[in-house]
Amino acid sequence: YIGGISYFIPYESQMRQVVKEVFFGENANVKVAVLNGSGYAGLASKVAEKLEEMGFTVVRVANADSFDYDTTTIIYPSDMREYAEKLAKVFESARMQEENAPGEDLTTIIVGKDAQRN
């Protein structure tokens, strides 16, 4: 109580998770890495922001192995195809690629030059 008024103070980290689940539903648990393969500075960060606004959890933003990706590519482990398909709806012409790397349980988006036009 402050001045005779009752207040509720939530735990911020848990509150964020609840907000994600309520407003973004099924996207809230989709974890993704966003890599810049386009060569356009800052494009991966812009894509990451857009994905977070849609409720996806971006766990990493970095550069890809090269900047010669013309088409955005979504790389996913076989057991995460459903998540990859949700991400593919965000990008008009994304290429899907199943790849099982040991210990990798994350869907990765390599942002291509085509994302600059969107």
C-alpha cells in the first residue's frame, strides 16, 4: 500500500513472457538467429526487430559466413519445420533448407539481398 492505495508490482521478466504469449501466441516460443548475408549494413538488425515485434524470440544477430546471399534462407533442424514455416510466412521468397547440425536446436535466418526490397 502506498498512500492507502494497493499496487501490484509484477516481475518484469515473467511479465514480458506472459505478454508475448497473450499477444503473440504461438510465435512466442520460436527462437531464431538472424544472420546478415546481404551485405547491407544493419539489415539483419531491422529484420530481427520486425520478428520480435511479431513475437518471435531473437537470440542472436550477426553476420553470415558471406554476403553473397541473393535469397533469404531459413535453415532449420528437421524437428523444427513447423517453426521454420511460421518464419517463411514473413518473407515472400525465402528458401527453406533442412539441416541437422549436432547440438543445434535453433532456426536460423540468413537475410539475403531480397529482404532489402521488402
